[in-house]
Amino acid sequence: QVQLVESGGGLVQAGGSLRLSCAASGIIISINTMAWYRQGPGKERELVARITRNGWPSYSGSVKGRFAISRDNAKNTVYLQMDSLKPDDTAVYYCNTDPQLSYAWGQGTQVTVSS
């Protein structure tokens, strides 16, 4: 059974930083492409960052240069360092594989950026 548990969200002022964590069980992150997704108010879920099994990261244009995805294979955990946060980054953030496993969505972690 795949479980992905996101944590680390919160309320932060514009320009601030947060670090999200995604603890995985039932799946080995080192042999999968892992990704962070987000869904803002009234918006569709979008992929914001991914890291391949070889460790190559990539980002959506809206977060490139501000967010950094990483992973700790020993802890089977994926991270998302978010800097220079903007109000438009307000969303629920989820991790999953890429492509997504429909049955693996967790509860997500809420990130709210105030102006």
C-alpha cells in the first residue's frame, strides 16, 4: 500500500521560505521519478517540480529559480525547498510520482503566503 505523507506547510509572509517534506512508504522513491504538485484556490492541480531516478530536477516556469526539489533515499523522503514565496504560491502541495499514481494522493500540506 502506497502512502505519501506531506508536511511542512504553514503561513508565511511574501518573500519568506518553507521546506516541505514527503515521507513515502510502500514505494521506493529512488527508483521512481518523484514530483511535487500544487492546487491553488479555484485552480487545477499542477506539477511544479520533479526529480528523476537519476537525480535530475526540473521545474515549472512559475517556480524555477525559487524552489528546489531534493530527496533522501535513506529516509525515503522527498523535499521541496521554497524560497522567495509569493502570494500566488498559495496552494495545497502534494507529492506523487510522475506520472501520477491515482491511488497514492495524500492529504497534502497547505501553504499560505500573505502579501
